[in-house]
Amino acid sequence: MTRLLPFPIASASVLVLWLLLNQSLSPGHILLGGAVALVGGWALSALDPPRARPRRLGLLFRLAVLVVADIVRSNVAVAGIILDFERRRSPGFVEIPLELRDPYGLAMLACIITSTPGTLWVDFNDESGTLTIHVLDLVDQTEWVRTIKGRYERLLLEIFA
């Protein structure tokens, strides 16, 4: 059964998404969506992703609350930067040394940083563990290092360590 459906949850999610996007439960859409879901599951199996091993799932809720609050706060800050035409922005790059090495933890950190307005994940050096981000209005580089390491990396290390 695992050869036919190596990732049943992912395949079922693709089928449901297909049906929702097409807004139809006709047999043709169910059949075509099922075929797409099967092929998608096989393609994911060919990539041979590592197993995710989150340890403390309760911290995911705490992390989600922090991220939502930071996204709202950043939206307000970026709107202020954009609407203040007189003020000069000082964009820049920040290099942050990370202890986090779990691929799923790094993927979550990339999503958090990139979804927060005003910041962008630029590069991660595997060998040195250095993350490079771009900040729209860089005022204090050490504050960014402290924020990423203290707010996000610490929780992700607890979740995926």
C-alpha cells in the first residue's frame, strides 16, 4: 500500500485542493484530481525527504502566536516607512550565525522571515551556519541578530532538536 500511496496525507491534500480549486465533485474531476494526487505522491517519494521529527509540538502554538504578532507589527512599520516620503531608508544585509541545522526547522525559519514584511531570506551557508537576510530599513544590526536567534531560532531548536 505504501508503494501506491507513499504519502497518503499529501496525496489526499492535493486531491482536496484540486476539487476545491475546480469547485466540482464531478466524477471526471475526482478521477483527474486522484491521478494528479497519485503522481504528486510518487514525485515526492522520488525526492526522498528526510523524516520530520518535531519534539515539542506545544511550542508550535507559541511560535505561531509570535509570528502572527510580528507580521502585524511589521506590516504597520513597513506602511509607516512607505508613507513617510521624507525619511531616508537604509536597507541592508544582516549575517546571523545559526545553531539550527534541521532542514524542516530551517524551512520554517525561511517561511517566517520571508513572510514578515520588510525582511527577506537571502542565503544560508551550510558549512558556516550563517544566515543572510535583507532588511528594508536596517537601523540596528545586533537587534536583528538578537531577534532572529532569541525569538525564532530558540523555539525552533526546542521543537526540532
